[in-house]
Amino acid sequence: MAAQRRNLMQSHQSWTDDLPLCQMCGVGTAPNCVYGPDGKGTQSHTNEDGHLGFRGEDGCFLYGVFNGYDGSRVASFASQCLTAELLLGQLNSSHTDNDVRRILTQAFDVVEKSYFETINDALAEKANLSDYLLPHNENVSFHHSPSQKMQERLKELEQEVSGGATAVVALILNNKLYIANVGTNRALLCKSSSDGQNQVLQIGRPHSTDNDDELQRLAALGIDSARVKQAGQIAGQSSTRRLGDYRVKFNYNEIDLLSAAKTRPIIAEPEIHGSQSLDSVTGFLLLLSEGLINALESAHGAEQANQEIVAMVAAELAQQTSLEAAAQSVVERVKRLHHDVYVSGRQRATYCSRHEDMTLLIRTLNYPLADGALTPTQGGRIYPVSVPYSNSQSTSKTSVTLSLVMPSQSTLTNGTNTASTLEEGTPTPGSQSPTATLQSTNTQTQSSSSSSGDGSLFRQRGSQAAQPDETGRVPPYVDFSQFYRLWGGDHSDGQSTQGGLGPQ
């Protein structure tokens, strides 16, 4: 039986072996980590995330990021099965938006049902063993104990059938973007304007215990949504929609929070957004796993997380010559930021004692790499600058990573580099002052009228780049006064930096 189950799961992989990988996307990953008191990290389990990036026929592209838990089986199966259900002739350029949404929904339904078919036999065996062992455990005596082998087999079966995954999938067809989301991963669309601004759109909201729409859906089933929101998790996960996870699909009446449900409360039905035309769009699409989002938000707060990750990506795309390298560099940067906050012992350190697996997929949209991002008049490169600040509506500290275009033809002669988030090996900016622009970002959430940031950090500028004065300086586009004030507050330990911090 076990061999038959493995063959069924592997069949989807063999169907998609010949599909070409998309060369316009790159993926970065990092395994989970738990920090010890000395700041050293250890991996607590194997990486459970999954991803896909394929180019189909008829101008069709498919991308996905899967956040697995309690094992990688569901994430791995979903990435293989979903590809087979979408890129083997099911989609073509004649399909309407309604057709595409219907096909996407059906594909997720097939993935869910097919996965449970692969574990049906194991679930049945597990149920039989449990029924047999329960009365024997109740009547156990010194001479008549349950078979040790049967107990071990029961544990093996539990490991085989447990686990689930959340998924965010992007489909591009006829140069139109569709996003299908199940759970707590995230999709961001970044559009770059001609004057260097990045508009960031978060497509959809996570299906989590603090999503009001999801809480209303659960309440309609008879569940106490206030208790769910207060608990923050359902059977160990914050997601209200998942792939797999037989416990919440078949045994939900045994789970206290879900026991009053009239029907299955945790579903695998995707929320689909689109289509969104990509004609004349220059920028990039990001798919982020829950682990990456949580690591960044734990370190720097949730208010500016979208802007910060987009600025990191823009900075790496300006330096790296491959999308794979850019994505990996961004993930490594988030990993370091998370670790640095933990070892700092400051306010947010308590939130950063561990992080889960992290995955980032970047898909460029007419966006140049490396030297293609140089400014046409100055030949400068874009370097990241981390600017901590306090939101006017919040007392918590966070930071925004900006992209600063610096001249590339000179070497540093009269200054020091104090930007803590610069990568090791990043070239030091030249002695000339910046002559191009600071790239800022603003974020919107689709179907929401509120912006995730107040934008007060950034000053408006005209369409023309400012010209340097006689000293080679240009008027600042960003107000760093809060940066200087917060830096001074954080480092007022009796030691002052030579010459002070700020413009001299």
C-alpha cells in the first residue's frame, strides 16, 4: 500500500518533468532557525517550503510559493499536482477571466482531493489501530500490554498523514496577472514609474485568525469567532484556509475551537484576484512565504514590511546579475536583520528568538538587472540605506530601506560608511554626493482604501532630478532628522561617535 501511495504522488512529478522552467524568475530560500542564548542558530526541522516557476504554452506562466508545516509532503505534492492541473493543456489564450478563475478553483480542488487519496489507506490503517489499541490501553495489565510494534506503527502512520500547507500562486496569461491564495503567504506587485518611484500593491489579505471576512465566514458556520481571534491559532496554525491537514478537515469536531461547526470550517478554496493587466508595466512580482513575512515583521514591525522588502529587492536587482542571486541575497538580508535584532537585546528581541523557513520568488516585468539599472546620466548604482523612524500614529520603531543612487567612478576619501544594512562586500560610495534620486515606496492593499504607511517620511519632488550646487550636493529628498534623533537615543550610552552623527 505504501508503495502505491508513493507511485501516485510521483506520477504528477513525471507528468511535469518536461515543462520548461521560467527564466524570468528567481527563488531564494533559508531554513528555519532557533537561536540559543549565545546567538548561535540551529535548524529544528528540515525545510518544509516549496515553490514552482514554469513557462507553459500560449504565453502562460505559473509561479507558486508553498508554506508547509509538520512535514514537506503537502507542499511538495501541491507544487507538482497544481502544475499538472494547470499547464498540461487546461489553459489557453482564448479563455476569459471567468474561465481562468474557474480553472484555478478547480485545480486547487483537485489538489486537495488527490492528496487525501494518497493517504486514504494510511488513514484507514491508523483508525483501525487506534480502535484496537484504545480498549487494550484501558484494560492494560502487567501481563497484557499492547504490542510495542503496533504503537510504533501508529506513530509512523501519524507522521505519514499529518501536515498541511498554505499556497500563493501567480498565473500570467495573455499578459494578465491572476493571484490565487490559500492561507497566509503574500503576493506583492511593484510598479516602477519613470521618475524612480515604486508603487507597491499587496494583492489580497491573508486568510488568518485576524481577517474579519474569514472570522465572519467561520461565525456563519456556528463557530465562536471571538474565541478564534483571541486564540490566534487553530490546531497550531494561524491560517483559516489550508491544503491537506486531515485533522482540521476530518476531525474538526474533536477540536475545541471548531467543534460547533455545522460543516468543514477549514477549507482549501482559493481566493482569486484578477485579472490585472501587465501591459506597459515595469516592475516585479514577489511571492513571499509566511516565514519570510513573519521574520521581517518580527524584526522591524508590520507597518513598513512591504515597502522594506520591495526596496531590498530593488537594491539587489541593481547589483546582481541573476534573479536567483538577487532573491537569495534578499532572503539572507532578512535572516541577518532578524538575527541582529535578537542579539541586540532591544525592544523587539523577544519576538526574534526563532524564525520559520523562508522563501521568496521574484518575477521581473520588463525590469532590468544589474547595469541596466544605472542612471543614464551619471552611471551610478543603487545602494540600500536603512532609515529607522517612528510612525506618527505609533510609538513603535520600524525602518524603511531606501535605494540611494551613488556615483560609481570615485572612491571614498572623506567619510565613513555607517549604513548598518549594507551587505558585506558592497562597494563603498564615492566621495561625490548623490546625484540621482532616492527611490521610495508606497503600499496599497487591494480592495482596501487605507495605505499601510502615512508617507510622512518622504518629501515630494518634481519630475526633474535636482541639479547639484557648487559643492556637488543636491537638496535632500528624504528627511533624516528622525533617523539622527532615534540613533542618538538608541546609542546614548555615554559613548559618542567621533564628530557626531548627521550633516557636518
